[in-house]
Amino acid sequence: MRNETLNLFESHLMRQFESSLFRAVGFALGCVIVGLVLLGPSDRIANSARGDEESPALVKYNVPVDESVERALEYLASQQRDDNLFPGQYGDTTAVPALVGMAFLSKGHSPGLGPYGETINRCIDLVLASEQQRDGKPSGYLVRTGAGKMYAHCISTLFLSEVSGMVEPDRQAKIDEVLPRALQLIVDAQAVQKQEQFQGGWRYEPTSNDADLSLTGWAVMALRSARLNGRKSRTQRYAKRSSSYCDASHRTRTVSEALAINRISPTTRR
């Protein structure tokens, strides 16, 4: 019965994957971003929960969940096309290969090593090759199509930051060239002049003059990863600005006010 339930759950996840890829993480990221920005590493470690290791009610699921994750990773690897992209609505953006690469990293796989090392490398190469040109020069903007835009850019930047230091010298040299430009584009997008309630946040375009929490979450995660990875020179000022924006969203008194500050119509919520 347990295996049947897990199989049904996996099937449901696969059906929902394409339609909810960006939407599903948005609200959760908005909720946790203040903690990511304001708490130091020691605070997060001291308060981290370990219920999956301590609770017998959860421990019994470790093996079946691990087996499900392994099957999911096998599926992801099997879906990568010859051009390093993936099928589906957003499969031709940089976001999906970056998310796929991070899925393998989260299970302990490394670029160039083991059964999925080449899959991760191909995801890295796709992101690196997708940097857009502006006035004949590389711009740092890591997008391929109109879909996703700054979502794709921030997710891809996060991915490059996470694999930096894990790859062979040639790929590392390319990351060292592209990643600083990608980070600077995020920093510059935050600095675009905005109305007071949007200051410190990010939106769909590098030049957007409004903001929302979901994209702000991805931008802060990318900058935070880079900062923890030693790239501090161009990411020092984002924290105070982004936490101010999140605080402004958090202090709203009603659902309508919270939606209004993020430019969401109550009639269009999903």
C-alpha cells in the first residue's frame, strides 16, 4: 500500500511539474527570505530542526523517500535532450536546466563525477552558453527566451554559484568570467528607481520599477549563495534593501494590502 501511495504521489508531481514550476516556490520563498537575510549562519544552525532524524514517525519514510528521489533523478537525466535543454513549457529556458542541476547537487552528486556528473556538466554548459549580448558585449543576462526572464536569470545565477569550485579548470574559468556579470545584473536591477513600497525588490525584467516577493526570493538566494562562496565585493549592499522590502510586505494588515504591495489582483490569484 505504501509503495502504491508513493507511486501515485510521484505521478501527481510529474503532472504538476511544468504548470507550477515557478509558482509553487514563490510563496514559500517569500515567507523565508527575511530569515535568510537577517539570521546569521550560527542562528540558523542553532534553530534548525532535525525531525526527520529524531521522530520515529518520519524515520520510517527515509528509505521509500530516498528510492522515490532516485527514480526522479533517473527520470530527469533521461529527459535531457541532445541540445542540453528539456521538454515542456519552460524546458527551453535556462531555469529548468539550472533547477535540474541543483536537484542532482542536493542529493550529493557532483559535476563530472558519478552517474550524473555529465548531466550536471551539460546543464552548466547550457547556462554559460546562454549569456546575452548587449552592444556587442556580454551582458551577464542568463536567459534564452522571453519566458521566465529574471526568474530564469536568478535561478541560473544561483546554480553557477553553487557549482563554482566543483568543476574542472576550463569550466571554472568560464564560470569566473560569467558569474560576476550575472551577479552585477541582479544588483543593478535592485537599484533601479522604484516607488517606496517596491524599493529593495526585484521583478520580471532587469529594468522593472516594481517588485514581488517570489522573484525577490530567487534574487536573494543567488546573491546569498555567492556571498557565502566568497564573492562579497559586489553583493554587500543587497541585504538591507531586500529585508526592507520584505518587511514592508510583512507589515501589511490585510490580505488585500499584501496583494496590493506585490501587484497581485485578488481575482487572478491561483
